[in-house]
Amino acid sequence: MLKDLWDFLRERKKFWLLPIILAMLLLGGLLAFTKGSVLAPLLYPLF
């Protein structure tokens, strides 16, 4: 899947999408890992 995404970005010259995709992955991972932790009440006001 990552190879297909990279091929799409490279072929269509859409490298500006890369930071958006990375930010979405980081925020999603942050929310998933902190869902049941002590940090959850501190992160929910951000969203």
C-alpha cells in the first residue's frame, strides 16, 4: 500500500500531499495510543 501511494505521488507530482498524509497519520496514532492513558484528558481539548 505504501509503495502504491509513493508511486501515485511520484507519477502525478503530488508531493505536496505528503506532509498532509504524515500529519494525519501522526495525529491518528497519537489519538489511538493515548485513548486509554492518562494523557487523554489533556489531548481532547485540542480537537
